Amino acid sequence: MILTVDSGLAITFAGLEMKAEFSLTFEDFLECHSYRLKLSEPMLAGAVALVGLALIALGYILLRQGCLGVICGLVLFAGLATTALSVPIGLLSSFLRRREIDRRKATIKEEFDSLYMGVREFEADDSGWRFAFKDAQDIRVWKNLTGFREERQTFLMADDFVVYALPKSAIKEEFEKLRELCIQSLTLQNQIHSVPLIPSLGDFLAVSFSHHWRKRLRTMLALYSVGLLSVAFLWLVLTDALPGFGIAAALLPLLLPCIEAAYYWMQFEKGVWMGQFEIADISEDGICLRKGTLESTTNMFRLTSSRMVEVRENARAFMIYALTEWPYTVPKSQIPPEKMAGVRNSLFAHRNVK
């Protein structure tokens, strides 16, 4: 429930334990909105380079098959030019990415200066919290809390509608008590099992193949088309150099899934699978994601049915899509056989069925 009241009307709690008045600095506000500054790495230069290499391979194949020299020459020249063009495109993409980050930061600064400057009030007790800013007040009970996150200098609390930012410096003495209240309100009852969200290499490969071929089918087909051209080019080069290589060359297409698997392996070694959560507490009442132990957690979020867009299962893991591009991976190897059915039923029961 959100209550908007006149500034002269005071709403109080009985037996308040925490009170704070504070003003957010721009650094606090920027920390809360840091997700708006995260941009994916530009892929255009790599795509252009792949197209150039594919054209070079196609030109050689046409030449090898006796096509007109002019046509082959044009295709080869186009491939070389396209490949060379990927370098300035890469530099330009990086420059534009930095410019976009600066532009977004300036937009956030304008929003802060025009809408978010001023004194805020925060009060909390064992029953709930009150957050007031200008002429508006939000009053919540702890069951409305959906998650919290501790940043370097701010503490963020969220319900289904609003994220509340609280500088840790404003609640120095009561900070641990507030964290304890948040943890208690998010801890699930009737827990089935706590699953570490730490996939093995095999888990990560299985999830990556499944995710990319379902969510990025056109991209994968385009990459494999380029790969097949490259394989044909390699086959012609090798058979010209080694005439007896023809039979063994039939195995060259197997290089493509091996290369894809090698790319996922490099992503695994880089720690791409590491998300903001480390453990999934799965119960009959829902799923709660957290980072750290219950006593020291710095990030905790309760997944509701409205946020669980999709749940998938393969031989090695469950994949939970919750308004995110990459799924939360729940490795089956971390689930005892006697609890597998309960975990599966809970995950699929709480998904958002449209």
C-alpha cells in the first residue's frame, strides 16, 4: 500500500526502533542506478570480420571450381576489404560505447538534480517500514519486501513497485538490525533444499548450448553458415596440398560444435557464470536467491511467480528465466535424489504461466 499525504499529516509506528533523516548524494544515486551504465561489448566489428573471412573463403571456392576469374576476384577483394574494415568499425564502436555511457550518466545526473534532491525520512520497526520524501509516504509491512542489496555505500530495499535507497552512513548503528529484519522477512518456510548456483563445466556447456540455440537461433545459424564456408575452404586447401586427405576431410564439419564448445569453455574460465547470487533456497512457498550465508548475506531476492518467466530442464540443470537474458542455473548434481522431485515440482509450480 502506498499512502500519499499532506506534509502536515504525520503517520507514526508504535515502538519504532530505527529513525533516520538523510539526503542522497549523486554518488549514492548513481550507485543505485549503476545497471543503467552497463552496456554489452560491441559485436559489430567481429561480425564484419567474419563476413569478410566468409567472402574470402567463398572467393577461393569459386576460383577452385572454375568460376570466372573476374567474379572470383571481386569476391576475394570484397572479402579483404570487409575484413580490413572491421578494424575502424571496432574502434568506432568502442568510442560510441564510451560516449553512450557518458550520455547516460549525464541523463541520470539531470534526473537526480530535478527530481531526487531533498531530505528523506526512513523509519522501521518489527512490523514494517516507512519511507517519506517530499509530500509522499510509502508504508510497508515486512511481507511486502521482495529483496535487498548491499552496495559499497548504499543499502537498497525493494518491494513489487519501488526500490528504496538508504545510505549506510545514515544508519550506522542500526544497519545490522535492519539487515536482520530483511533476512527474516525473506527467509522461506517449508524449505526443500538450498542449492549452490555453481555449475560445473559440463553444466555450463549444457546450459549454453540450450540457451543460445533457443534464444539466438538466427545468430547461431548465421555463424554455422560462415563456419561451413570456412570448412569448405579448409577442405579445398588441404586436398590440394594432400590429395589423400579427402576421406579424413569429411570429419571437418565436426570442428564447428567443437569450436562452439571451446568458446563456452573460455567463457566459463572467465567466470561469466558468476552472477549476483550464489545460493537458491527452494521451498514449497517459492524460491529465494541470496549471496552469502544467512548471517552475512549481502544480496537477497525472493522470486515470485510474476517474475519467473520460464523454467527449463535438461539432463544436467534447471534453468530459471526471471526477467533476465541469462538464466539462473540450478545444477542437478547439487540436489540429493530424494529431493529432486520436490525441487522440480516447486520450480515448475511457481513459473509464470501465461
